[in-house]
Amino acid sequence: MPLYPEHDTGLLTVSQLTAELKRFVSGRFRDVRVGGEVSNAKLYPSGHFYFTLKDDLSMVRGVVFNYAARTGGGRTVKDGDRVICAGRIDIYEKRGEYQLIVSDIITRGDQGLLYTRFLELKEKLFKEGLFDEAIKKPLPVLPGCIGIVTSPAGAAIRDMLRIIHERYSNMPVQIYPSAVQGEEAPFEITAGIEHFNRAGEVDVIIIGRGGGSYEDLAPFNEEMVARAVFASVIPVVSAVGHEVDFTIADFAADVRAPTPTAAAAIVVPDKEEISGYISDMKDSLIQAMESKLERAKYLLVREVMEFRERKDFFTPQRFYLDDLANSLSHNLELYMKSVRAKCDGLTQRMEDLNPRTILKRGYSITARGDNGTVVTDAASVTSGETLSITLHKGLLDVSVTNKK
């Protein structure tokens, strides 16, 4: 009988055993802090930093990926340094060895790589004005639609949707699925914010995730995410981790919520509270209108009563108007008679001055026959000259025989 029969269902290969251990260890030790002394420290050309962390009894291999980029080449950890490493445990399957994947190293009297980067970026963006309270946008009182950038599989989205449904059951929500940890997370979070701004279909944006290690929250400390939040024309609410967690995105956002659940409560007013508020406003408006109507009715009745009581006030005024009308009629008649008399006098005067009227009384007009010039002086006439004499009736042509 062979030692390892092929039909043995409990048989594992080395790869299978290592993979099972990797899954167990990776899931169990996702966030650990380990203290010890550094040895065998080496920074490779790739920028990764490998070392051994040891104490008096044991040792573990450790690695900081992209160490050179994180430190800017200005900080080094050397053999003999006592440090605290934050990170996760993973198994290198090719060798079957476990190692510490370090996200932060804190030396004695130091703040650690991640926190130092956090402070440096915070100071840089603060000086640029990205955190200025004066430019933060107010949230809408009642959004027409809410946009959420987060992992569709996390507990945070379930909690937010539950709170939104409880407070306003028919509130529209759009979800932009995004990784919330890992190298791709900052790019996907940024893309989600930009997508909602291009589409213009939401009135407020929530970005965030549930709690986690400092490394898990790292995407929300990236500069590209902060600048996307700042550039958004739509108000952004940052809801990252727990109440004690602060990220760069929190400072850049228009509103910082302590948790994703709190963010949902902040952006969505309670429907019952709104209904109650509207009802109270309606009652107040009705009462105010009724009060104004009663006041107007009272004033109108009072004016009518006073009008009735003072109706005799208009009698003398009526008599006065009658006198004015009679006086106007009489004066107008006198004026017309005067005008008519003046017109008759002018007419008569014009008639008296009419040359034909003068001719009727026996006068005549003498003029030269050739050009019609009126003759007013006998000395201007010569003997034998032909003249024309106009009478009241008719015209005479005469020849001058003598002049005196």
C-alpha cells in the first residue's frame, strides 16, 4: 500500500498548505504594531527597504515598499535602531516564510513615515487655501439626489442607505463604486467625484468608508483626492473611519462627518420633521392671514359707520357746488355776450374801411391806364394822358384835357 494514496482526500500539496496559511494569517493579522531592533537593513535600487526586526528571542523579516518615495530620500533607518513597525503580516509563498509588510516605522522620538507625510501634505494644502472655511459650500436643505463614492460591498454603504431610507424613504441615491483602500483607491475616489460633477445629477456627494487601520485610510490622505474634493462644484461630505480619525479629505471637504452613518443623517433631513415643520408653518400662515382679515374687516366696518354718521357733511358741499355751477353758467353767458359784441364791432369797422363801401358814398379811385398806379397828385398827370376811374359801379377811361 503506497504511503500517499492518490484517493486520499485529506492530502494537501505544499502550495495548497501555504495558500491556506496565507489566507488565515493575512486575514487575522491585518493591523499589527511590532516593536524591536533593526538589523540587516538594506535599501534596494527599486526603492523598497528590507530589514530584519528582532528581539532577544525571535526575529521577523520586514519590508517597506516605496520607502525612498515616502521619505523623499531624507530619512533612513539603520541597523541597531529600535523602532515600532505598523503594518500587516503576510506569507511569502515562494519560500513559505512570513514577513511584516510595514506601512509605517516610528523610531525613538520620531513621528513615523505616514504621519510625517500627512503633516507635510496638510501644511502644503493649508497654505494653498484648500481648507479655507470661507469658501466651503453649504449643504442643500433637501437634496434632490445624493451621490456616494465608496465600496459597494462595505458595511459603510449599507449603514448609509439604511439611515437615508429611515429618514427619507424615497430619496434618490446614486452610488459610484470605488475601492477605499489599496493603490487604486485614490484614483477611483477621484474619478467618482469628477463623474458626479460632470453628470450634474446629484446635489451633494458623500465620500468615505468605515473604520480601519491608518494604512487602510491612506487613500483619503492622498493629494489627488483632496484636490478633487476642493475642485468639486457640488458640496462634498467626507465620512472616513471613526469619530477619532481625521484625514486630509476631511479638511478639504465642505463638511466633515465623524462616521458614514452620521454623514447620511447630515445630508438627509428627517421626512417627518420636515412634514411637521411645513405643517407648523402652514398653521402659522393661516393664523396670520385670519388675523389680517379680521383686522381689515374691523377697519372697514368702522369706516362705513363713520361715513354714515357724517353723511350730512356733504350737504353744504353740494350746495356750494350748485352755486359754483350757476355762477359759472352766468359768467360764461356774460363773457360770450361781450365776445360777441366785440366781434360785431370789429365786423362793422372792417365794413366801414372796405374801399367799395367808400366808393358807394360817391368817391372814386383814379389810376393810370397803362400800369394801374393810383393817382393821388394832379401834378403827376400830363395833358392828354389816359386815366382809368373806378366808381362804385363801373369803370371809366378818360383823357386829361386840363389839370389844376
